[in-house]
Amino acid sequence: MLGLSLAITLSGLVSAPGAAQDAPDDVRRGFFWANAWANHHTARAGGDGRFAMAGARRMERMVRLIHRRDADVGVLVEMERPQVRAFRRASAGRYAMVTGGTPGRGIYDGVFYDTDAYRLVDSYHFRSWTKHGRRARVPVVFLDDRRTGQRIAVMAVHHAAFGSGSRWRERALDREIAEIRRLRRTHGPGVTVFIAGDFNSTERAYCRMRKAGLSSPVRPAKRCENTPVGIDQLFGDRAARFSGYRRIVRPDITDHPAVYVARFRLAAPAVSAPGRGLSAARG
């Protein structure tokens, strides 16, 4: 059985005391996020759409794009087992992934990271909501920047689709914002939280996250509700400073309008959060 966490070795991951570190303002990282177009949509003969191909082949192309765009960390949602396996195979050890989602139904959402850029500290899951009121296991992955020592926590989310899913999207946003606030209370300025994925909502998700104090690579319009955003979004808390993003149209690897990559830096000093209690029980 495919393990939900592909990056499972947690020992020996704390930087040596006194190790040389770069100034935070000198280090910019790349964040990639996309809907990976679940394998079953194109696994059947003919598949869906003009560019349809098996999910594993699409994932191999996705990994090559991630590499070319110099992404250091990111989120991929709506994967199935062949795609998760293909990610690990195509990464050849450069990238590791921690997954969640609704694995009981064969759907995985994952946080990935470049093992040369980040060190895995810990991970856990909390329960949120997806379509038809099903419970989803949202992965939260704690990573230390190998150059600056700064710690981030990354969540991967996939909300219910349009239409009758609005109730469950709102409940998911409530739960995720509550978890972000809990992390703020627990870790203070020592952890910067990122949340990304397929929100299946445009202005509503954007405005709720902005009002919760998170920033986005997409600058808000004068009225938040008029901001031109897609359903695949990225938000960063506290010290996250985005320097724009790129929208990449790739109908051969996703059925969404685009995949995305943004550059960011962390303005906070390199302060590591306490190493204990990261994986306390979550409801």
C-alpha cells in the first residue's frame, strides 16, 4: 500500500548550532501549485480532452516543469496513486512529498519540497471538508530552509466543486482559517504558514483569506471582490513577501486554465520554532 507520507525520515533534521546561514532577505524561493487532473479522467481509452494522456505521463511532465521553473516547494492536488508514484520516480530523489486528501477514495493532495532547499521537520493532518460533505485529511508540513534556518508550514487543500458544494467550501475555509490561527498562537513568529491548492472558488476564497490576514501573489483590487483570481490559489501568512507570479498554460498536464509559480522571501529573522509539540492532535 502506498504510504501517505513519501518523506518519512524525521531524525537528524535539526541544523547544527552555530551553522552559517544566509541573511533572509538574500534568499528567494519558488512556490509551485497546480491541480494534477486525477488519473481516472484520462486513463480510459480516449480520455478527456484533446491533450489527454495517462496520469503518470502527465505527472512526469509536471515534474520537469517544476524543475525548469526552479520551484523549491509547492502543492499538487487531485492525484491518484499512479501519479504519486510517478512523481516520486520522476523526481529521482530531488523532491519529496507528504500527502493527504481523501485516500479512502483514492484521491491524494500533497506538499512537495526540494530536499536541497528544505529540511523536513514534522508533518501532521487535520480534518476538513470536501465535496458531498466527505472528510478530507489536510496535510501540514513543517520545513526548515537549509540556507536561512527559517521555518514554514505548508497546507495542501482541495475544496468541493461549484454549485451544491458551496456549503462545504465555506466549512472548509472556516476549518482551515481556524487551523492557521491555531498555528499562529502555538508558534508565534517562528513559523510562516502557506496554504495552496484548488479552492474551487475565486473571489470568495481570496477575500476570506485576505481578511484573515494572509497575503497573495495576486494584488487586490480596490474592492476585494473585484480581484481577478482563479480557483487555484496561494496564500502566505506573516512574513511572506511575494514578488509576483507566473501563470503557465499547460493543457497537456492539467484540465485547469493554468498551473502557477510565484517567487517569495520571508521578511522575518531566521528563528526556529520549538521542535516539540508540532504534531499535537488536531480535530
